[in-house]
Amino acid sequence: MKLSEPQKRIAHDKARFRVWVGGRRTGKTTLSIRELCHAAREPNKNCWAVFPSYRQAKQVAWVMLKELLHKLRWIKTVNEAELTILLKNNSRISLRGAENYDALRGTKLDLICFDETSDIPEDAWTSVLRPTISDTKGKACFFGTPKGRNWFFDLYQRGQDPTEEEWSSYLVTTKEGGWVDDDELAQAKRDLDYRTFQQEYEGTFLTWSGVIYYALDLKHNVKRFDIPDDVTILHIGHDFNIDPMVAIVCYIKNDVIYVADEIQIWSSNTDEICQEIHNRYPNKKIFSYPDPSAKQRKTSAGGRTDISILQNNGFIVKAYNKHLPVRDRINSVNSKLCSSSGIRGLIIHPNCKNLLNTLSKQVYKANTSVPDKSSGLDHHGDAIGYLVSYLYPITREYTETSNERFVFKTRNKTWQNMV
């Protein structure tokens, strides 16, 4: 089977879990079929390709798979109804739809290839199919075109993390795929709107309508770094929830905030999170930026406020007397993520996965400017927001106008007023 250079790189990757984010017509389904056949060349293997639906599996890949296996003369029997081919070496290759993914339970598999992963429910993988490769130490491939920042986006990010040794991920544009010529790409660019072209042909994980932290750019705001040895002061944003309590650990250099760590503790209290901070960062001077309501909120049996607990632990507390408008806090974070002049003043370590998840995915409630907190994607955003909005608040510039007079007459009186 002829493969392009990007296909070859992915095919030769030895990672157990491979993620390929690709533009249209980059050969994702072709590579899925190649991977199925490559794994099934060994006897007694059971390999599946999973599509969003049975119909899509039959229309997109079934004919191509049969033609290839006929050419190889590997086929023993074909079951058209179940989209399953038994090979002469007793290996099986099957195509499955995920519309009723609970019916996929129980089978022992050696390889799973997901096609158009963004359109497949996450539970199909996590709850149903992940256990099927556990005892075989099987492999999984996740191929598809982005559709917002859903679980496929999370898988891609996981493959970019060098600490995830079993994972790898790739992004291949339609142009890089090599199967579509420049004239056709130029025509598609003229025919489609910008967002559609970026998603479908450039493989870009576009943020969906209503996203709160729109200024986040994973390429420019997320970088690996170490806290320099000469840094003696840390700045920590706090969100005091019982489940969870969150602290975002930063240092600042040249007006750039570097988010180095996140601390999340469930069923905890302020004393415990203070102790955890001291354990992780001994001998550091700590500036703390909590929720302003911490001045009244009491989490200890002795009736101490969260502010007093922070101060008793040696933290220098910086907080407004009252809450800023939520919109101002959010605007402060967006401005620091990317200013109007294009400066990225907030750099986040990729290990801060919960914070990145919040900044990537939290949205407003439909048709409102109220952040949606129903998914739990708010605590880490609030914590970094308290810090950023205190240190780098959005300033409102306006020119005070003089009062204007107006006069109007009725039949009996003349009225004069000011506005």
C-alpha cells in the first residue's frame, strides 16, 4: 500500500496509542486499513476499526478493505452483515459503528482504530473499548478531523506531553498530506469561510462559539520551563472551594506570568493547602491572591477566616475589598494571554492540565454573558483570574462629559432640568 511521508511517520511510530489530527483527504482511513492489515498479518489477532456509525463504516472503508485483502489473497470468509473478515491465519478484521457502543463490550482485541474520533462518544473508548485491550496489551489509533475542543483534543494534547511515554500525536494539514493539489486547495479556500477551512483543511482545533478565554493559543501560551534558581518570590492564585480547593503557582519575570504548577485538593481546608504549598516550595516568599470573599469565609473549627489562615502561614495576602465584575476578571486574563499588541504575557506549563482544560473549554451559558459552571470548569480559571486581575487589572479610560441642559414647555409652565 502506497503511503505518503506523513502516513509513513505515523505508521512507523512504535507508541502504543497514536493520535492523528488531519485535514480532509490526508489518508486517515487508508492508514487505518493499513494498520488493521499490518496487525492481522500475525495469526489469531482480533482487530477493529470503529466509526461513528455502522453506515459510515460500510460506506467509507468496507469496500476498500475487501479489495485490499482480495489482492493479498488473505481472505477465508466474509460476513457482510457484521462487516467482519476472517483471514486464512484465523485473524479477524471487523468494522464497527459506535452509535450503540454498549453493544461493543466483552470482546478481546489486539488493535482498535478510531476513525473520525471527534464524532464518537468519549465513553465508547473510556468505558467500553479501553478494557478490551488490557489483557492483550493491545494498541489503539485515534484518527480524525477536529470538531471543537472535545475529547479528541484532549488525546492530542496527551500525545504532545513527553511524560506520556505510551502516547504520541501528529497534526497533518491537507497540504502536507500530499494527496490534494494546490489548485484544489486554493479553490476550497475561496469556497469556504475562514473557520471551516481552518478546521477541515488545516486540522485546527478552533474554539467554539461562546468560549470564555478566547485569547488562549496552545502554540504560544503553553511552554515547558523550570522555575529559575534565582526566583525567591512566588505568586499564588487561590480559589477556596471544598471540592476542590485550588492553588495556581506562578512566578513573574519581565511582566510575564509563568504558571509553573497547579495544586488541587479534594475534601480539604485552607490549612492543608497552605501546608502543601510549603512542602512543595520551601524557603520561598509567597504572595497570595484569594477570592475577596475569603475575608469573611471561615473554614476552620476555630472560626478563623481564610485570609487569617493564609497570613498565619506566612503568606502576604493581596485581595480587593470586594469582587471585581466577572467580566473584568475574565478580560484581564484574556489580555494577559494575548494583548492587543500581540504580546503573550501568560505562559503555562503543560503539566497544568486542569487549568489548560478550563481555559480551553469553559463557555458562557447560552445567550448570556454568565460563565457556565455546570461542568466544573471554573475553579482553576477563577484562581488565575484573582491573581491576574489584581496584578494587571483592566483599566477603563473615559472622558467625563459635562451636564447637558434641556428645556421644554407645556401650556402653563416652562420646565428646565439637567442630565
